[in-house]
Amino acid sequence: MFKKFAIKVTSRFIAAPEANTQEEYVIEYKAERDFLRRSNSPRATWSTTAEAEAVIEELPVRRAGAFPQKHSYEIEEINYTHANQNGYSDTTPFEIVRVVSNKTIELRSMSAERHPDWKPEFVSGGFAGHCTNNGDQRNAWVIKSDPEGYTVSRPSPERRLLEKQPRASQPSYCGYQALRLQLLIQRGASAPHPTI
């Protein structure tokens, strides 16, 4: 488990504080433009509560303008258990085996197999076909810990995202990939395994 800390911001519009409340996570604050960048998920994290508290000291409490707001902040502990590698259009799951330091973790690949109940649904169109249920792949994979999986000691941050649960996906089933996969399925073969 890899422990990080995020800053949660609760914004209330001063004109109607009960009706208009937003809870988001702080990404960054640009003081020169008085711009508070936020997100629905914790995209920016800090290693310690002291680091997060130092950032909170610099954040605005009120904002003026056409829609004046009041901000309140709290630190939320996030315990990451997985890191998912995002390729061009596929995702490969990893589990966190050991925390080496605040910036280095040891990861082990997990096995991901297509769920036997999930079948891609093709319609004609595009180059060779279109998969209409491609977005439903979160339910299409059976992900298990793999003791024989290979390990990676230092993830590159732009390619592996820390998460609380593993994910897997295949490339979008369009064009040649759709035709190839459809032929494999008709022959009774399984879908190709996502690779790094």
C-alpha cells in the first residue's frame, strides 16, 4: 500500500451556500492569475501531511468576481494498492508489492483475462466494423494477482497511474483490430492479452 495525501476543497457560492456546494480536489494554484485548478479525482498528491498543509497555506479562502465563492480545505489520506499502465489505448494492471521510497515503488504485473460472459458486439461501419459495447470493458476482465508476474522497480509517472483498484482494457476494437478479433472469436480463440 502506497500512502499519499490529497487536498479536498469545498467551494460554496456566497449568494446561496446550501444550494451550491462543490467538492473537488486541488491540482494547483496560480497566484498571479488567482486561478485554482481543480479536479473530480485526486490528480495531485503530496507525500506527507506537512507538505499538503504548506500548500493549503498558499490557497485562497475567498474569491471575488461575478460568482463570489468561499473555500474550505481538508487533507484526505489515499492508500493506493495498484498502478495501472496506460498504453495508447490499452490498460495493464499492476499491484504495489513494496514501497521503496516516497517516489519509488515496486510493482508486479497481474493477470488479466477476458470474462467469459462479455462478448464484443460488432456492427458494420468504419473501416472494418465498430464495437458498440467497447466502453463496457470495465466489466469485461477478470483480474487476479500473479505471483509469477514480472516486477518493475520504478514506474514512470506519465505511463502508470496509481489507483485503488486494478483495471485492464484492450485497444479500441475498430478497423483491422476489430476484424482480427472477430475472426479469433469465431474460431473459439481467446482475446489477445494486454501487453506493456
